[in-house]
Amino acid sequence: MDKSPGKINLLITGAAGNLGGLLAEQLRNDTSINLSLMIHNENASEELRNDPRIKIFRADLADRDTLLPVLDGIDVVVHFAGVLFRHNPEKFLPVTNLQYLKNLLDASLELKVRRVILVSFPHVEGETFHDAPAMGSLDGRPGSVHASTRLEEEKYLFSKGHNGFEPVSLRAGMVYGKGILMIDAAKRLMKRGLLGIWRKPTWIHLVSIDDFLSSVKNAAVRTGIKGIYHIGDEGVQTLQEFLDSIAGHWNFKKPTRMPVFLIYLAAYFCEIVSKIFGTRSPLTRDFIKIGMASYYGDTSRMRKELLEEVKYKNYKDALSIF
């Protein structure tokens, strides 16, 4: 890839996915960035495909050799790619999370990529709260497979932090706003009165899509960025409170409080259907396990180095973007 003076050659993996695609849309008109996108089975959006300024590569994270042409000349990689909506995540996540990251990172180091940014989440430190937040440790003991395999990714990433290489983990809270798949799915279920939630309060850290994308961009383009950053706003709320509030904003009924075993039962049937018919599983038992864990991250490093002022201090300030 050609090196344009003063420009960063940036690659987004998983650019056909939700957050990867939104970041690509955010950066496509940025004249300081030469943007490349990596896709696998699904295509990027039509707008991205038709933009002559963007290079799109098809590669397979399971095959390291396919990554080398994609990474040639790249300065910074933002890594979103992975697999989520499938039955038995305990069987595939050690591959699609950890092994795929190893393949990407090893190829990146071979081709002298300067910085790799892994999009992660606070759950990797186990349960955390506003008065006892995640602090950037790699010693957590998370209870879900999603979180434990992501923690192993982080450990491998930071084991390579030498010889000028800059490993970065952005541990983002729940991203909210229009166009976010989980929020849109919740809206569809609420509209039909089908959304249920467990009774036990789950404390969550939130961040608007605007502030999330700004943080990721700054992590990619600013100098001296290295290490673990927690990405979140200033709000303190439970998942139940958040869902009740946005239901009221949309004039829908609040989510029904349900026994946990019924939610696990629904996830079990989703996984059975996914296994039999080879379809996606919108809900898994491991999703519930990670979803029931409270999480909150210390954002002081983010405020100092990535995003000095958030656009939306809490979700109540941002209801207009739902």
C-alpha cells in the first residue's frame, strides 16, 4: 500500500459488521486517513463498496496467509471481527476470538504494523461496579466464555508490546444509539411486548455511539496511545432502568420482569434451533451469563488521552439519538 505523506493507513477488520461498519462510515471522509476494510463472508455496505477512496479486501482470519496482502503497508489495525450468534459458544470462541487474534497479530508484527487496537469490554475483569470499577487489570476471573476468551486475547496482545509495537485494548461499555443492533432488536421486541429481563439489578456502564466512535478514532490517530482504556460516559444505572427508560421514550410497555430460568430456557431453545438448522442464535446461555454480570470501568485514562469531553454525559441526555 502506498504511504501518503501525513496520512495513516488504517485497517478495520469486521467492517461488514455493526460497529465496524459504523466506524468505517465515520472515517470515510477523513482526509487524514487512508481507509482499508477487511471482510470475510458478508459484504460491506453499498456506500462503502462504492467509495473509490476505500480499499476493501476479502480475507480469512483462520488463514494467516490471506492476511498478509491485507496488512501490507498498514499502520494501525482496529479489530472488530469475530463470531457471536451461534450455538455452543464455548466450542467456537477459543478459535474465533483467541486463535483469530493470534493469526492477525502475528501477521501484523511480521509486516511491521505499528498499532493493533482490540475492541474489548470491562467484563474481562469479572463483576465490577461504579464504586469498585475495572482498572485495567489482566488478572480478572470472568464467568462467561465470551469474557474469558477476550481476556486471553488481551493477554496475548500485550505480550507483544515491545520493539516499538503499540498494543491497545478499548474496553467499551454498552454502546447505545440509533443503528446499534442490540438496541434495534430491543426496540422490535418492545414494540411487540416480547422483551423480558431478569429481576436482579445489573449495573452497566454505557457510552453513546458518537463518543465510542470518537474514542476509537482518537485511539487510532493520536500518538503515544498504548495500553488499556475503559470507554464510557458518566452515568450510573442498571440495565433494567436503562431499558425501562428507553421503552418509555418509545411509548412502549416496560420489559417484563421474568424468572432467570425462563430466560435460560429461551436461550436453550434458540441454540437448539441454531444447531439443527444452521441458523444464527439471537440468544445463548453464555450471553445471559455475561449479560447478568455488572460492569463499570475507570475512564480516567480515556478522558486524559482519548476523549477529554464526552458529547453525552449519560443516556438521558442522548434520548434524541435513539
